[in-house]
Amino acid sequence: MIESKLKSSILLRMFIVGGLSLVLFIPAVFVESIISERESRRDAVTKEISQSWGSSQILTGPVVSIPFKKLSKDEKGTVSSFIQYAHFLPSKLNIRCSLKPEVRYRGIYEVALYNGDFVFEGEFPSFGFAQFGVSPENILWNGACVTFGISDLKGIRDVIKLKWNAESLPLTPGVQTNDIVSSGISFKPQASALSGQSTFFLTANLNGSSEISFVPVGEVTTVSMEAPWQNPSFLGGFLPVTRTIAANQFRAEWKVLNLNRNFPQSWVGDRYKPLESSFGTRLFLPVDHYQKTHRTVKYALLFIVLTFASLFLSEVIAKTVLHPIHYVLIGLGLVLFYLLLVSLSEHVPFDVAYVASALIVVALNTVYSRWITNWKVASVMMTVLAVLYSFLYVTLQMQDYALLLGTFGLLVTLFLIMYLTRKIDWFSLNSFSRAETGPQ
């Protein structure tokens, strides 16, 4: 009885095919979770390597911090004092950076690392407290420090040296105050060295991974960077004013004024967050097959629906009847495409993995369609899948026009369905003749 209704009711079969399309989207979601798990594993390996070598670096400074006594009076009139820091930024800051990048591997995963030579030079104006309303006797000049912020101290490969007014300053690990940065190193200048204008020259050799950023603490900050890397990605609040990218080398220069950022040249306490204005470069590894595979999975439901629609129309036109199990097996073949793609792309280039996965799935479903129907339906299946996978590949390459291309693709598909079914009398389709289930 049920088999008879299934064969005779085209409306029932349409509902079943539509329901199967939604059901088969569930394993596609599971495949996407597998892709996310592999991507998380990649990120964990990258983090593990970076923690041993040195993480992405954010360099801040140098900044002069001078403590002073702040007096306060409570409701009972008792006067107490506490220590605050006034922070002063350089009027001119020039940074030169030369990176030596390399790619390290852990199994099938890779991460971009670098060693860099850095030079920071510039000058400070005189350190005035009149703007803060601090009495001279409350300024603790002997507690002053010069702070150089380094986000990951494990990346320090050599002693960092600072010449202040041509004299070398003693280095102290750690920072004296967390108002601006939470990690770095400090230098102790003599109180006499803080009178009038001061010049500085700082050199550092640091390791890092993937990204290097700078905080524009100068009233005028210039940065010059060069590295033998052909895929730099500039990040942060400011883009370079000039850049040159060659086959295996890039050079970039930035210039940032104090008017371009949202903090002044001097303040008290932790009122401002200069690190939010950082900028720099990412050593970009262009092949991110996980991201591309994620994008392909987003088209899974569309693939299943269009393939099932083509197969159903082939039934109607060829007067054949397929069992829902046939649709399920063909749909599972479509879902396996994404699992094949992510597994192959971990070992070969994404384009090669895509073509190989598409050919395997097209061949699988074409041969199976021939087994359960005839060559005409199998040819339709092969053509439809070949067009769909070719269309998806082009869409992946044209990311900026993906929505436009996809919309026109759907319009063309709808037009073809309208054209192919224009002469079908749907009211007269009361039954199908069962197709022979063996090869013909």
C-alpha cells in the first residue's frame, strides 16, 4: 500500500525528496564540526610553537614614568599621601626593524616565526609637572624609570641596551608600573639626566611569531620595516605610507602623528590605553585551506537540493521511479566531498584537493546512477555535478563577488528548470513505471 502511494503520488515524492534534503544537511553539519576541530588543532600547535619561540610581539616605548606624592584629605581632615606616576612620551620616535622570518613545521602544520633587530631612537622634551598641579617637593625624581614594553619576554634573545644622552643606563627586569604596559623591562636614569631635553638610542634583538606591532608613543612616530617575505599583511590602526612588495622581499614605512591617536603626550595614572593604537605587520601564510573548506560547506544544502531536484526531474521526464534510499546514498556521496576535501587539503594544495575530491564524488554518483537507472539519467547526474562543482570553485576564487555570482547562478538554475519542465503536464502524472534496476 505504501509502495503504491509512493509510486503514484508525485506530491508525496516531492515532500519526501525535500525532507531528505534537510535530513542530509545534518551530516554536513557534523563534517563542518570536524573541520572546526582540525582547525582548532592547527591553532593549538601554532600556539605551542609560538610559546616556545616567542609569541606575537607588541613593542611600546620607551616611556618615562616619574612617581610623585599625591595628598588627600578624608572627611575627618586627616591628610594622607599615596604614590602616583606621571607618564611622558617622546617628542620624536624613529624605529628601524629588520626581520629574519622562517617557517617551522610540526607534523602537517606550519607557523611563521621571526627574529628581528630593532633600533629605537628619538628625544624627550623637558619633564614638566606644572600641568598636573604637583608641587616640586612632591616629585620623586630618584624613582623615575624608562619603560620599554615587550608583550612576550620569552622572545628576548640578547641584552637590550639603552643609551640616554649618550650614557648607558642600567637595566631592570620587569616594569615598575602597570599603568601603560603589563610586561617589559625598565632602565634607571639618574635624576640629573632628566633635566631639560633628553635623547635616547635603544637596540633590541627579539624573537616572535606571525605578527609584530608597535605603539605610536612619539609625537611623531616613524617606522621602517623590511623582511625577506613575499606575503605581508599590514594590520592595526595605521597602514604604511609607502610599501614595496617584491617576489621575496618587502619594505614598508609608517608615519603617525600624535593627532592621529586618542591619547596625549603626558598624563597621570592609567587613564589612557595606548596599546589600542598599535599597528604593524603579519607574516601571512596564504594557504588557509580550513577557511576555504568552511566556505564550501556553506553551499552543502544548495548542492543537495539542486542535485535531488535534477534527479527528480530526470525521473519525471524519463518515467522512472527511484526509492528514497537511492537519494540518501547519492546525498551521502555529496556530503563525503567535504570530508575528502579537508583531509586531502592537509597534505596537498587546496586546488588539487578540490579537483580530486570533486572528480571522485562525480564519478561515484555517476556510476551509481547508471547502476540504478540508465545512461541518460547518469549523464544528467554527471553534468549537473560537474557544473555545480565548477561553479563553486569559481565562486571561491571570486570572494568579493561571491554573493553576486551565486545569485545569478540560482537565477540561471531556475530558468533551466522552468525550460525543461515547460511541457510537463503535472496533473497527468498519476503514476510512474518502475525502471529496471540493473545496468542497461
